[in-house]
Amino acid sequence: MKRFTAGIGFFFCGCAAFAAAQSQQFSIEAPVVSVTPQVRHVTDRIPHQSCWEEQVRVERRGGHRSAVPPVLGAIIGGAAAGAIGDNSGHQGVIAGAGAALGAAVGRDVAHRRHTRSRYVTEERCEIDYELREREVVSGYRVGYEYGDDVYYTQTRHRPGPTIRVEVILEPESY
């Protein structure tokens, strides 16, 4: 059994040595013949604040509120509506509606009389966005020469006059 295990070990070592003899791998500095930046477009949203001054009406209500204007409006409205509906069978309803309308008008008149307004200047601002496009280099397409042929690769950084290339030589299998 030992002899068989040792034989397998020599076989695999021999295969590895044969494979190593069959292929070679090394690095060279190949001359760069072209460099093309790979560009992508990016849109930036740039915020900026716009401000302006604006006149704003400010109302201030008076401190004393009297019940007289709405009551007086209700009396006048009820009397006027009652006189208009004198010959109809709905005089009470018409007088009630006139009183409600007169009270509302009286309240509005009193409200306007006791409300003081003035204008003040206030600053108003809003945020606007400006869109700006720009180009960003995301990498480089590099052409390099090896033998009589030109090959291409992608790199993140701009290369110098040469680029390191790994060469693997393997014979064709027959």
C-alpha cells in the first residue's frame, strides 16, 4: 500500500512539473498608445434662497364690543321685512328673516368700525433649485501595444507612458 501511495505522489509531482514546463507567466511594461477618458454626465440640484419684502395688512380688533349694532340691525330689519310682508300670510316668517339679516348687517358694520388695520413690511423667502450638469471621468480606456497588436483595457486612473501587463504563455494542445 505504501508503494501505491508513493507512486501516486510521484505521478502528481511529475504532472505539476510538466505543467510548469508547459506554461510561463511573467509581467512586462507595455507602451501605452492611446488613453480615452470615459465620461458620464451628472446633474446637481443646487438650492438657493430668494427673499423679498412684501407689504402685509395686519388687522387689530378694538377692545370693546357693543351689542347695540346687531340688536338695532335686527329691529330695523324685522320692521322693514314686516312692513313688506304685511299683506301676506307669512308676515312672521318674513319679519324673522329680516331681523336675522338686519342683525348680521349690524354686526358686520360694527366689526368694520372696531377693526383697525395697518400695513407692515415683512420679509418672505423661498428655496429655488438650479440644475447644473457636469461631466465626471469614471475611468479610462487604455490601448497598449504588445508584439505587433494593440490591446485595450479599462483603468480607474490615467496611466503613464507604460502599463504593467501580465503575460501567460501556454502552448496549444494537440
